[in-house]
Amino acid sequence: MSSARPNLFQRVGYMVGRTLPPEMREWVRDDILGPGGARRYLLRWNLPAIPPLMLFLLIPGPVWIPFAMMLLLFLPWIYFSAALMPVWQQHRLQQHGIDPELLSAKARDRAAREREDYERRMGRAV
């Protein structure tokens, strides 16, 4: 495994969409496809949306109204960020010169493991 890791400025640039140098491709691949990749993606997309939503708390009236308005915006935001995650992952892989078919390979491996587990549980293991 390569030890090339982004410094603080490179990491911040990466989080806002910049491309890292080619020697960091392995780190990018692990960041996107490795353990915790989905969690990191969702945190990076959803946490920055919270401070602007907090401005709704400045609206006068019962406190449940601003919270309801925040939820009306934040829940679809979360839903669409999760739904568009594969599109973003494919884009970021292509952006860094990594084969986007790795996403398909990962999904195929997961499906094969699930199928094998199912057949083992149902007594149909070959």
C-alpha cells in the first residue's frame, strides 16, 4: 500500500471536488470504495447543510415550526444524497483516473457473498 496521503490543504480541496496528484490514487480508491466510504460520503454531503438550516431557528414563533421546516428540507437532502452516491463515486473515480468499473466489481462481489450466504443458510450449498 502506498503511503502517499493528502495533507490538510489537499484534503480540503479533495472534499470540495479538486483532483489529487496521481501518486494518491490508491488513497482516493480506498476513500471511495474502502470500508467506511459510504459513511464518509454521507457525512461530507450532509453535515455542511446543517448550519444554513439552523437559520430557520431565527424565525419567530413556536420552536416546532422552524424544526419542521428544517426537516422538510433536510430529509429529501439526505435521501437524494444517498440515492446519488454511486453517480458521485463513479465521477470521482473517473476524475482521478481510476477505473469506474471497480464499483461494479464491488457490487458483484457483494452480491456473490450474499448469494453464497443465502444458499448456505437454506441448505443448498454446493
